[in-house]
Amino acid sequence: MSKSSGRLEAIHVSRGGVPKLSVFEALIESLGIAGDIQTDNRHHGGPDRAVILYSLDLIRALQAEGHPIAPGTTGENLTVSGVDWATLDRGTIVRVGSVELQLTRPTAPCRNISNSFLASHFMRISHEEHPGWSRWCARVLAGGLVRPGETVITSHPHPAPD
């Protein structure tokens, strides 16, 4: 199993919608982050979409392209740095302190995050159009309290032999 490590830069919650606002710490439970409310349960939330992760490194790259994106503006709960985002895949384990998450799928962008992009081009972070630039949905394998500054470790399972 290959591993990489990074850092938890920010935690974001909302009473519904975006942007999500930064908090000093958060309790991650089986269905998500305490205090983070999903108003559209058809497209958000649930066990396989309990936590949304995004890369500060990608946010900075998008800012360099001129996009007005910032941490929390695209609805992510956890903003991390130092993780090789292009290597993430379904099944990747992400440990943040004592919390353990498993990536389930790339997050589909929607028009609600269009203010974070030049000319409302929110598809800039579509996994289908720009692989390696998407936010990720995760299920919670082990919950707990998280704070910015904690180490983030990703474990990439090797594919099964043919």
C-alpha cells in the first residue's frame, strides 16, 4: 500500500449552502460533521457523501488561473494541503488525526458554486472534464474530533493482481 501525507488546513460547515464557513474544530460523526447541514439530501449528505474534501494546492492553482475560489466556497468540509490529489481514487483511506475516512467518489460540481469560477465555469473541477481536479466524497470509518494543523495521511490500496 502506498502512502502520502499532508496537513489539514481548514474545516468548513454551513447551515445550508455555500460558502461554508471555517471553524476551529469539528466533531466528525458517521453521517458527517456536527453542525454542517445539508438542505438538499437528494444530492448531498448520506453515508457515502458524509464529508467532502478538497485540496488547498488546487485552490491556489485555480486562483492563479484567475478564479475567485477560496477555501470553503465550493462546499468542502475539509481543506487539505500536501496530498497528491491526482493519485486519489475510490477506496483511498484518508486519516486526519484519529479520524478515518474512505473516498467513495468524485463530487459532481453544480451551479451553486459558480461564483467561485471565472465566467461561472464551475465545470473546471469536474472529474470527467478535468481528472484530478475534483473534490472528493468520503464515508466515515472512524469518527472523532479534528482541528486544523493535524496530519493527513492517505493510503492507496494496490490493485488486485490479474
